[in-house]
Amino acid sequence: MDDKKEQSFALLEKVIFLKKTALFSSMETSELRAIAAIADEVTFKEGDEIVRENDVGDSLYIIKEGSVGIIKAVNGKQTVKLADCAQGDCFGEMALFNAELRSASVKAQQRCVLYCIKSDDFNDLLLSYPTIGIEFIKIFIKRLRTANKAIEKLSAEKGLGG
């Protein structure tokens, strides 16, 4: 297979994968093709730190293969696992919209293949495909609601309810 056909096949493979993920499932093929074109495939070994808490974020990651743990430092040296993410999940999406410090670390729990989308490329893409931004707003709202429920539960357990 020649190089051009290989690139076309790789792009098609990314589009099909992205369409199966929760974040991108409702997007049009043209939008998925544009996203796939800026998604670089990266590989990490088990135990590798993919994202470090307090580093400046500039990328979204989508898990193609493997799983990761999202870890938050508390009280200096202790850490708490906030979540596990597996195939089709994403992390780092807030970094696409601002270059703030990462709120948690992410470590590969096994060999991982990820798609990485850089914020500069993503912001350029939004100019041509603004509806992609709406899908990200939806995921932010879902995660905010989940966080609010967790806060309510903790408040109730500690007797802090209003």
C-alpha cells in the first residue's frame, strides 16, 4: 500500500473510532474528519506519567487502547485516585480552552495508545467548526453535575448541608 493510501486509511480509522466515543458520537463526519486530522497518536508504557498535576495543560487525550488512572495530590505526599478511564474516555479537555495548571496527574495503568489534540490546533479548528465547541460544553456540564452531586453527598455526610 502506498503512503497516501496508508494515510487515508489511518484517517478513516480515527474517524470511525472517534464516532464511537461519547464525546464525539453526535458529530458530523466532516467534523470528525477535521478532528482526526489534528489527532496525533502517542503511546505510553505502564506506569508512565502522561500528565503531571500543576503542569501547564495544552492537550486533550482520548484513550484508543489501555487505561489510565487520574490521581490528585492531597496533604503534601498523599494521593487519591479520582477516576479510572478506559478506551473511548478522554481527559485534559479543559486545557483546550485555557492554559491553566493541570488539576490532577494521569498515569498509564497498562500500555496505552492515545490520541492527543493540541490546544492551538483545536482552537484553529473551532473557527471552521463551531459546533464542536457545543459538544465540549455538554461534557463540561455533565462533569460539573457529577462534581456537584459528590459535593452534596460529602456535605450531607459531614452535616454541612444547608
